Amino acid sequence: MRETVEKILAIEREQARRANSPLAAYNAGRRKHKKQIAFHKCKKRNRWVFGGNRSGKTECGAVECVYLARGVHPYRKNRDGVFGWVVSLSQQVQRDVAQKKILHYLAPEWIEEVTMLSGRRGSPSGVIDQIRVRNVFGGISVIGFKSCDQGREKFQGASLDFVWFDEEPPEDVYAECRMRVFDRSGDIFGTMTPLKGLTFLYDEIYMNARGDPEVWYEFMEWADNPFLDRKSVEALTASMGEKELESRRYGRFCASEGLVYPEFDERVHVIPPRPMPPEWQDGISIDPGLNNPLAALWFCVDYDGNVYVVAEHYEAKRDIDHHAEKIREISDRLGWHRGFGGRLSALIDPAANQRTLAGPKSVSELFYERGINVNTKVNKDLFSGIAQVKSYLKGEGGVPRLYIFEGCVNLIREFKGYFWGEGDVPRKKDDHALDALRYYLMSKPHGVAPQKPLTAVQKDKARLARRRGARGAR
């Protein structure tokens, strides 16, 4: 009897100890840190957290490694024994940050063996080579540690289930690690504060220049971490300049010239596509181009004046026949309203009225012959237009008045990569969709107000669409 009681007490002590373990505390606290939840839930194979210092980003990476090694991931299919790497910038950074975090979340009884690269296990100066972890399914997982200062050659040969980059690696190391996870269809995840400006990861991940469907990212800032002391945050914020805050607080990439539209937030302004009431259809805007891309955007406006960019056409080195056909195809798909004779109407850059040596007719005339009436009476004032776009991004009371459907990938990309250049003028690069947006917002800033009182059905449609839009913005 006494032996049975002791066994029961031992089990209860073990359960209590596990309930108070760092991993259990993280699991409980994670429910409050919504950005950490989003990271762990994401099923993409190349996912990153761009976070400020002390935003909670490093905890994400360390816990993700432990989840995978132990086979206890709450949102993924778990496996019996995995092999992964933790990659730090140097052995010193590995010792002081990454391996310290991993060991914090690994209970001692989960560790089968620790192999040291230098120093003794448990020594403050010890550098770990590998940790062998007992998987809950009975197998053994291996967490290996690498540092970028070892050079690319040290990253060759292995087949891996995951790689965690603790801060931004050199491009050649990143490329080699992508090959290491290829055989096993493994994962790459990174947690970093972007302090180096517009590096290759700006293009590779944030801009997703390759259009990789497996790429995902999240920004994480101090306000997202519910465990930070607010008074300390206020004091630290007051001590930093604007650009330093962009990276060290908000985890944003910064160029020396700065973004034209820092107000643009992909997580707020970009929403999933959804049906729009026909009466919301408002207009098409075109920035013409032959060698450069031609950009065309389709706009809807709700009864509160909120603007939705619902579709785009964006293509370079094609003639007017091709562009006109594509504009008609997209309009047919959207069920877009037409005028007399089934003709479409659109705003266009006044330069479309000019005739060139390439032919006797202007771009406006060529579009007209192909069933598209174009209006060149648009306000092209650059600075007023930028201010107008900013006002729609900001909205009123923190609620934007501009939303962009996810399929408008080129407009989204241009927002993210539009920087000021010399002489307080934006760089004239990748701005064609932004120009089309600017023409529209300057020419018809409030959309078309309904001419008749709304019916009960129209009111219901408006309420439903606004509710969906609000959910998408969150």
C-alpha cells in the first residue's frame, strides 16, 4: 500500500514539475502572444519573423526546434526522430543566445547526450556541437549547431528536416541550407532584426521576388509582446531615432532614403478576394507602357467611401491589342459594368494622347478602337497624389479607407519597394501600378455616391461586405 502511495505521489510531483517547466509556461503564455501563435500555426516551408529586440521572436525559433525534436508540435504532423540545425552568426552568439534558449526549453530528462565543440557541458564558455533529444515516439532527434563564420563549406553534405536561422545569415549560407532541406522536404525558419538595410532577404522573403508560394513572414514589435514592461518600452522608445525604431522596435527593413508609403501594412491593407456588389463597381485606371509594364487596376467603392482594388493587369513588352484583350477578359470575369455599345471606360495617363514615330495613332485612339473609352483628364501632380494615397492608407481613427485584394500582387510589391530618391523625389522604378492608383484617387477621390436611397438588400450587402473587410484587415 505504501509503495503504491509513493508511486502516485511521484507521478503527481512529475506532473507538477512538467506543468511548471519553461515549455509549459511558453505554451500557456503563447495564447497571449498572437504573433507567436501565427508563426507556429503556419504550414509554409520557408517562414520568417522580422522582429524588434525583445519582441519574442527568438523564443519562437527555439521553441519550434524543441517542438520538432520532441515530436510534440501542436500544429504539425510529428515524426519519430528528426535532424535539424540551429544557425547563428558566430560561435559566441550561438553560445550566448541560441544554445542557451534551446537548453532553457529542453528538460534535462529529455536530453540523451550533449556533444561539445569546445569547453565543458554546463560551462558558460562551452560551445555545443550537437544535442541528442529523446523523441516522445521512442526515437532520437538531433539538434546540431552551426555558425556562419565557419564558411559555406561546413554546411554541405547533410540532409535535414529543419534549419533555424537565429538572425540573418550570409546569402551563400542561406542558399546552401535550402539545399540541405530539399531531400526531406524540410523547413527553413528564421527570426531576425533587420539591421543591415535592404539585404538579399528583403528581396527573397519580404518582397518574395521569386513568387515562392512557400514563403511567409510576420512582423513582430514590442507592443505584440504582452510580457514587456510598458514603462521600459516608453523610455526606450524616447531614446531612439525614427530609423532606429523602425528596425529595433518594429522589425522593419529600412533604406537610407526611406519608404514613400511607410503607412502601408500588408497585414492590414491586403484582404482576401470576395464578391463585391455590382453597384460598388466604380472605375478602371491605366498607366500605359509598351516596353515598360502597362498597369491597369479595377476599383470598387462602398457606401462609406472605402476603396477596394479588386483586380489588376500588369504586363510589359506587349502591344495594345494584347492589353485591350486582357482588360476585356478581366472585366468579363468581374461582370464589370459597360456603357453605351458595351464599351468599357477607364482613366489613363495624359501621355496616352501623344502620337509617336511608332505609328500615326495615339494610345488613346488605339484603345478606343478596341472598345475602351479612356479619359486622360487626370491630375498627375506627384506630391498631392502621394499625400492622397497616404490619407487613404491612414484613414480615420486608425481605420484605413483603402483595401487591396490579395491577387493584386504587383501593386502590393510596388507599395513595399517604393523609396524616396535624391531631391525629395521617389525613385522612378517599379511604380506603374502605384501611378494608376494615384490617378484614380486624385481624379475620383470619393468614388461615386449612390443616386437613390439604398434598398434593404443593398444595406444588408454593404453591412456584410464591411464586416468581411474588417475581419480581413485584422
